[in-house]
Amino acid sequence: MDFKLLGVIVFAMGMMIFVFGKQFILIRAYFGDRSMFAQMFWGTVVAGVGLLILYATGTFE
């Protein structure tokens, strides 16, 4: 698997958790119906990992 594609997928998942966490029931079930701030935190963390993968593969050069 191409690591750039992996980075895009991880980043997109993080942004979906950050933006739509309260609206998608599967995301709420996965994170245990936590507060909005916890979902925003984990969305930011996951999106950050995706950005690190993209940066490590040289996408932004």
C-alpha cells in the first residue's frame, strides 16, 4: 500500500471524527459516547497522525 494513500485515509478519518463525531452513531459507539471535546481531541490526534504520514512521505515538498 502506498503510504501517501494511507496518510490521506487516516487524515480523512480524523477530520470525520472531528467534524461529524456527534452525528454519526458508529463513531459515537466506537468512542463510548464521550463528550464533544473528547471526540474533537481524538479527531485532531488522528488527523495529525495522517498529516505526519503525509509529511514523512514527502507530499509537501
